[in-house]
Amino acid sequence: MPQQPRKTTSGRAPPKKILDLTSDADFSVCSWLVTIIAFIFAFLTLPISIWLCIKVVQEYERAVIFRLGRVKRGGARGPGLFFIIPCIDSFKKIDLRVVSFEVPPQELLSKDSVTVAVDAVVYFRISNATISVINVEDASRSTKLLAQTTLRNILGTKTLAEVLSDREAISLQMQSTLDETTEPWGVKVERVEVKDVRLPHQLQRAMAAEAEAAREARAKIIAAEGEQKASKALADAADVIAQSPCAIQLRYLQTLNSISSEKNNTVIFPYPLDLVKRFFYGNKKPAIKYH
Ligand SMILES: *[C@@H]1O[C@H](CO)[C@@H](O)[C@H](O)[C@H]1NC(C)=O
Ligand SMILES: *[C@@H]1O[C@H](CO)[C@@H](O)[C@H](O)[C@H]1NC(C)=O
């Protein structure tokens, strides 16, 4: 039965392993001969060749050694000192530190057909120096290009509201998708952050107008509710004042008092309420006499 390729979560088959290190690098007779000659040559010219044999890599670097074109068994060397045989060995230094990289702003169309410009930051490092050298030509550049296309692909499946509110989820999804693809390259994507989501100016204006209208509507409702309560309270107050005729007199004096303190230069002319009380009570005698 033919074996089905394993499906990953993104629905794609994982990239084929290009090089299988388990196949033992068995040297042919010729290779042996060349190796022995190189050894002898290096030994005979020891005082000079010693400087070509000793190599050093930094704490954060590893060296992948190729002997006659084949990767030397035992993995990448380092950090510190390691030896090579001149003429038949070559090596490549790999930096294992985390690389931060800014994905340039991507103009893309969201699911609900809004153009947005999104940029992101990606942090990755080489997790396996050997396979990052032999499986991909330029691991760093490939990861950067992949980050751009992944950003577009993932944001293309989201609506504008999701892009604006679900940044955390988008970052996580991007990180896992990227990491899955870069695993065969010996690259570990540690973190992806969506930095900025920019909307077109026209849409920004429309959204601002919408928010403003909503706020205005709320303000009007609150004002109307206040009005309603105030009118009830006023009606209550009028009822109370109407019940006791002395109250209107007191209110009148209070008003005079407030006018005199506020409007400094206004001339106050107290108008006797006795003159107007006839309009309220007719010829009836009021319960309380005004003097
Ligand atoms: C790197 O990958 C190779 C091949 O898959 C494997 O043999 C080796 O152990 C890995 N090295 C590390 C440090 O994981
Ligand atoms: C009232 O007017 C006088 C003179 O015009 C001024 O000095 C004073 O500050 C005023 N008082 C108030 C409470 O406005």
C-alpha cells in the first residue's frame, strides 16, 4: 500500500527532507587515499599548517564541517576550538542568536474587502546548524520571505474587526504556521508580533463619524431623561408652593438675594408681592397676611 504523505494542520504535506544524514558517509578507497595524503602533508608542514588546522568559533556560533564535500559526522562543532585538515575540509560558521526582522508593511484585502496595511516583527533563530546549511540556501532570507507571504495569507482570511481585535490570536497562528514550515530548515520561529494595522483615511473618517453619532445619540437620551426627571421634580415643587402661599414669598426673596450677589451692578427693586397676590387669589382673603 502506498504511504500517504502526512498532512499538517495547514492542510499541506510537509516539505520532503532533502538530505538524510543517517545514510553513512562511507568513504571510497580514493577518498581514503586523499585523506591520508592530506594528513601526511599537514604533518610534514606542521609549523605552518597548524595555523590552518586550528579554528575557533564564538559562544553563539557553530561550525558545520564538510570533508571532501560530505558533512562530518557528529554534528556541528563549537563553541570554542576545533580542528580541520587543510585542503580537504571546509566549514561554514552559523550564528545561533535570535534574529529580529521587520516584515515591511503589506497592503492586503481583508475578508470583508477592506484594504489595510499591516506590518509585523518576527523573531527567529537557527535551531539546528547542520540542516540549516544543507537543506536551504539562505535560511534567513527564506524565513523573511515566508513571513511576508504567511502574513498576507492569514490576514486575508480575517475580517477587519478580527484583525483589529484578535491580534494575539493572529500572532500565535502566524508563529505556529511559520514554525511548521521552517522546521526542515533548522529555523525556530520564536515569536511574531503584529506591529501596526493602518486603515485607509476614508474608512478612518467614516468610523470616526459613526462613533461620534453613537456618542451624540447617547448624550441626547441622557439629556432627555434628565429633562423628564426635572419636570417631575418641578411639578412636585409647584404643588408644594401652591399649597402654602408663604412659600412663594420666600422663593421671591431668595431669587432677589441670588440676583444681588451674582449681578453686582444690577439695581434691585423689590416689588411687593401683595400687589400681585390678587391675581392669584382674587378677592379671597389669604390665609397669611403680608406686611
Ligand atoms: C540536527 O539535525 C540532524 C538531522 O536531522 C540531527 O541528526 C541532529 O541531531 C540535529 N542536531 C541538533 C542539535 O538537534
Ligand atoms: C462687586 O463690584 C465691585 C466693584 O464694582 C467689585 O470690586 C467686586 O469684586 C464685585 N463683587 C463680586 C462678587 O463680583
